[in-house]
Amino acid sequence: MSSTPRLVEVRRNALKQNDALARALRDRFHEAGVYVASMVSSPGAGKTTLLERTLAALRRQWRVAALVGDLATENDAERLARTEAPVRQIITGTVCHLDASMIERALEGWALDELDLLFVENVGNLVCPASYDLGEELRLVLLSVTEGEDKPLKYPTIFNTADVAVITKLDLAGAVEFDLTAVRENIQRARPGMRIIEVSAKTGEGMEAWLELLTSRLNPRVGQYARRDD
Amino acid sequence: MHELSIALSIIEGATEEARRHGCARVNAVRLKLGALSGVAKDALLFSYELACEGTALEGSRLVIEEIPVTAFCPRCEVERAIASIQRISCPVCGAPTPRVAQGREIELVALEIAA
């Protein structure tokens, strides 16, 4: 029996389904006029605290909401719900990342056109989320000063897929002798030209620039109509 | 480890393509894997074997071609191979190269079937 293999060319993205779904979501977000920003980081980098302060600050002027991914608990959603912004939890079980289908399911019944800004907080993980497009407009990668300056070089892929780096827990930088210059350099090595924001959600340092970064991307006309009266 | 999820997507895609092309038995699946894909080759090979069990692709091999990162150097005005994903810059002139041209692929390229 001849065993010369025959090749059938296929040429398709292995994550074709996810990417198609992410594109559809992106179109849906555009049509609804909602800006979607996702956040990735290692566990404990301060995603939820930053989000808490951000939702509370932006709620006065903008219609903001969040989807938060977690492996097991609903603690994050409960914390964020105290800001009174609409929050939904995505429990992934054992899955270490969010994918577009989870976002689509979590959005069921949500009137997207009543939102200006939607955050998607990914599962705490700097590896797995890198491969999955969620249909977001902006991907933020968070890095806390307690994690060390070389994180961008240890996880270059996730930094390379993100649009903006947010250095968190700035108030602890002195205590842990965090070298800001070194981390800035390392981020630029992994993702040349990347915008870097440095914040402390606790003291409020840098929060103005952070909020400005977000609101500058929102549709001002929509925002005006959306302005709340309280 | 998300390689199991990726392996399942590969198997799903390959099964669909095999059906579409009328291939009864797939011996191997050829894949291009970029250095910036976020997927670890060894973990993917291991996951693939596991995930194939009980599917139409059981017993098939996953053949991975690793794709290096290339990026456009704005100073040399040419596409260059990037030496390390920890330094996305031109290996010749050192300029930062934000425009990555290849290296993110997780691409099903071909199915090997019995002749």
C-alpha cells in the first residue's frame, strides 16, 4: 500500500469561531455606541479595586458597567455592585481565560445602547487570555508595583497584545523599592510605543490621567445625552 | 493552561475541514504557531493527543511549524525577523518596531490524509 501522504490545504485560523464571534461583538458594541475596555493582569494586581474606584468616579457622568470574570467566586461582582453600576459576573469554572462566547452569553438581556462604557475584567492570568479576542476596543494590562519590574519580559505576549499598560499600587512603590524607570523600559521593549499610566487607586494619585484616558475615548455626543441628573 | 482549549478548537476546525473535503481519515494536522501566539508548543502537543481521544481525529498527529516574529522597521523601511519577543526592535539598527507583521498565528494549514 502506497503511503505517500496527500495534503489537503485548509488555511484557517484555529480560533476562527472565537474571532468571528469577537468581530460580531465589536460590531454590536459600535452600533450600540458603547466603548468596551478589557483588563488583564495576574491575580492580585488590583483590577477590582481600580475598577471599583473607576466605576464610582465615572458613574456621575457616564453610564458605566462591568463584566467580571472569575474562576469560582462572586466576590468581585459583589464588591463592584456596591458602586451601584450594573455588574455581571462570569464564572469560568476551571477555564483560565474569558472567550468571546462567554461575553456574548453574559450580555444576554443587557441593553447595550444604554451604556457608554463597559469594562470586561478577565480572569487573573497573564498567559491564557492573550490568545482570545473578546471584541474589546481597548485592552489594558495591569501590573502592580509589588510584582517586580521584569513582569513585561516574563510575559511579553500579553503585553504585546495589550494597548495600554497600567501600573497599579503606586503608593507601595517606595516600600518595595520598585524601579519605575526599569519597568517603563521593559514595557517598551515588549510593546514599543505602548502608553503607560501609573496609578494608586488607594491615594488617588494618577487617577485623573487614568480617567481622562478612558473618557477621551467615549463619544462626547452620546455622553452628553447620557449625562445623569443627580 | 489554555492549550487544551486551543487543542479542542483545532480538532473542531480540522474535523469540519475534513468533512468538507470528504476525507475519511486524517493522519496529521499541520499547524503554524507564531512565537507571539501565547501558546506553548509542548503543552499544545500534549493537549492535542489527549483531546483527540474518542474523536474522528484519534490517532492523528499534530505537526507544528513554529513561526518567528517579523516586524516592519520604520528606520530601515524593511520587514525584519525579530530575535526575541522580549525585545520587539530591529536586530540591525535597534529601532523599536511596533508593527508586528507575523508571529501571532495559530493557523490550520493543511490536513495529511492517506493517499
